[in-house]
Amino acid sequence: MRLAVLQGAGDTGLVAVDALRPEWDVQRCANLNELSAALHERTPQVVLFRADEALVPLESLEGLVAGSPLVQWIALVTPEELEDPRVRRLVAQTCTDYQTLPLDAVRLRHTVGHAAGMGRLRARVMEGVTSPSELGLVGASPVMLKLMRGLEKVAAVDAPVLVHGETGTGKELVARAIHARSSRRRGPFVAVNCGALPPTLIHSELFGHERGAFTGAASRRIGRIETARGGTVFLDEIGDLSAELQSHLLRFLEESTIERLGNGDPIRVDARVIAATHVDLEGAVAEGRFREDLYYRLNVLRLDTPPLRERGDDIELLARFFFQRYRSESAPGVRGFSREAIAAMQQHPWPGNVRELLNRVRRALVMSERRLIGAADLGLDRRARPRRQETLERARIAAEREAVLGSLRANRNNVTRAAQQLGVSRVTLYRLLDKHGLRSHGAAEAQ
Ligand SMILES: Nc1ncnc2c1ncn2[C@@H]1O[C@H](COP(=O)(O)OP(=O)(O)OP(=O)(O)O)[C@@H](O)[C@H]1O
Ligand SMILES: [Mg+2]
């Protein structure tokens, strides 16, 4: 039977019980402890509670609400209580619905039934988006759903894939998900960071070498592409590959053969390539740092991992997901996030994206001394940053944008000359163009 828990004494309680039975099993709780125990032991679908400070401190209630996201909370309030801004906030931000007293049995039955339906819907959404058995990606925002649809499509074919996105947006996670959904899932998934090794080492890392191929090559080494035979090789930071390695890679993509260093014989290798980059490869092609033919070859199937700041409510979903995942590391008694923390997360620009969110939640779990993680525990306390600094920050950003625009104009959109004038590298200037959304302004026409 469906279970509703009721915290509310006297006539209010009696009316509510009468209205809901026998359809609902109604458990009554006299105080916060009983309510907390009922939540843990019986997992009710709906909780009805009196938002009366004299009965239960509002902050404790907020804690219980945050700690049980799949329960639907319905507040029972008097019109006078709704005059209290804290009650209004609790009701508006954490409850599924509310009823004003005195209670009306018909209306209450309807509200409780509706809330339960809402709860089922929410449970299905949470299940769908947080279950690791799905793609392993948490998110339900339109940009993420688009990414997930794209992912399913590219997983079904065997061509190379390019994953593009800012740092920490989940490029490697996406690559692993493609592999896991592909026909190669039983084969190996081999990840290589092309930017982490010097060019001399990366060559033999990727393609292998024979004994004596160069000084210090004491024995034969099998390269990572060969190791990925039958599976997928994930080439991270592909934009960092040298021109020579780019041509070797292109050859591998076209002919499925590689050569070990020190041996000119082609070796057939059946491995799928998934490449990732956080830089804009089109810009690198325009500057002659990346082979155009290789770019087109890789760019046939392209997935973009969106920045966290464009994912809306996913920020909260992800925060709760990481909260659950790392909960065992936390101080005991931490129940969830305060409303203030959620609001601060929504406003933060997240330059480090999902990885930054993960790190902040993890740190907050260890550091928090309260039941609810606050903005300060996440390092997002706005009071800690004086307003003046915010204004200064904005002024800096505006000045930077102005300088970039001005110099592009002065140099007729020639990126090389504009970069020289500004005293930055072309790569940095491209990054600035992206940051300020000026790509279409200058870079498109730039040589
Ligand atoms: N949608 C998501 N759902 C759950 N976890 C995610 C999601 N996106 C990213 N993560 C987690 O965030 C962390 C960073 O993701 P990942 O390493 O895949 O990003 P990246 O784009 O490769 O970063 P970098 O550019 O720094 O290499 C990982 O721990 C990953 O599991
Ligand atoms: Mg990565």
C-alpha cells in the first residue's frame, strides 16, 4: 500500500488521516525524531508536515527534505505562517505542493494523489539519468540528451570519432561509453595522452619500436595502437601531435597499417580511433599546425561535450550524483546540499566543468561541519568575495574583449598580426575569441 507520513497533531492530523484512509497507509509522527526515523525505515512516497516553527525547527526540516530527494513534501500551513519569509522559501523551494488550513478533505486527497504521481515521474527521470548501467553519463539537459543520442549513433558504426569539448567536460567518459556500446566492447580500450609525452617518446608509445631502433631501445616495444587490436584506441589531446605523427596517424586511418620505429614493414592493426581535443582544430588547421586531411578524416563523426554552465539543472543532478558516490568519505551526518549551495552552484561559471564540480563536492563532503553542505563548503561563498572585486573582474573581462575586438579590427581580422599586436600567441588569441564569443567576428575570415 502507498504510504504517507504525517507530522501534524490535533484536528489537522485527524482530518488528514480521515481524508487519506483507507487508500493510503498513514503513519503519524509527533516530532522530528519520529519523522526522521519514518523516512529512513519506511521510505514513504509523500510526507505531509506542519510548517510551524514551534513544532519543528525549519532548518531541521530543510535538512530532512534535502536528504530525501525522492519523497514528495506537502506543507500544511496557515495563511499567517505564509507571511514568514522563511516558511515561504521552504514551501516554494522544497515542496511539491502545499495546503492552507483548515484542511479540505477532497482537495487534500487530490493533492496527495497528484504528488505521488509526480514522485513516480521524478524517480523514473532520476533512474534514467543517474544509472551507470545506461551510458554512465549523468544529465538530462537538452544539450546532454543531444550528446547521448549522438553517442548511441556513433557507437553503432566503426568509423573514427572526434570528441571536442572544454577541459573536464567528460570527453574520456564519452570515449569509454562509445567503446562500451560498440561491437568492440569485448576488446581493449587503450587511452594515450598525446600531449603528455615529448614527441620522441610519443612516437614509440603509439607505434612501437624494434630493438636497436634508436639509442636506448634495448628491446622491442609494442605500441599502444597495436595493443588496442580488436578494440579502441583513445587519442587524447590530438591537437598536440607533431606533423610527422599526424601523417603516420592518417596513414593508419586510411590503410589500417602501422610501422614500428626501426622497421619499415607495415603491420595490419584493426583498432578504432577515438580522438579528443579541447582546442579548436579548425583554428589549428587554419594556422597550418594540423593537417587538413587528417582533420576531415577525424571530423566525420564528431561529438561535442557541452560546458557545464550550459547544462542548467544537470549541475544539481551531478552534484547529488557525486554526493552519493563519495558519501562514504564524508563526515557522518552530512545529509545533502542547502538551497543556498544549490543556488551558488547554479551561478558559478565552472571553468573546470564537471571535474571541478566533482572536486568541490568531494572536498565539501570532507570539510562540512553541518548537516547541509553550504556554499562556503564548496568554496562558492559570495560573501567571501567582496563586491568590488566582482566589478573589477567584470571590468577586466570587458577590457579584454574590447582589446581583442579593437586589434582584430585594426588588423582586418588577420589573427597572426592581431596576436602580435596584443603580445599573445595565436593559440591564446583563438582561445580569447572563443571565450568572448567572437569567433564569427574575426576568426572565420582570418588567415
Ligand atoms: N555527465 C557526467 N556524468 C558523470 N560523471 C561525469 C560526467 N562528465 C564527466 N564526469 C566525470 O568528471 C570527470 C572528468 O571527466 P573526463 O576525464 O572524461 O573529462 P575530460 O573532458 O576528458 O577532461 P580533460 O579535458 O581534463 O582531460 C571524470 O571523473 C568523469 O567521470
Ligand atoms: Mg581527458
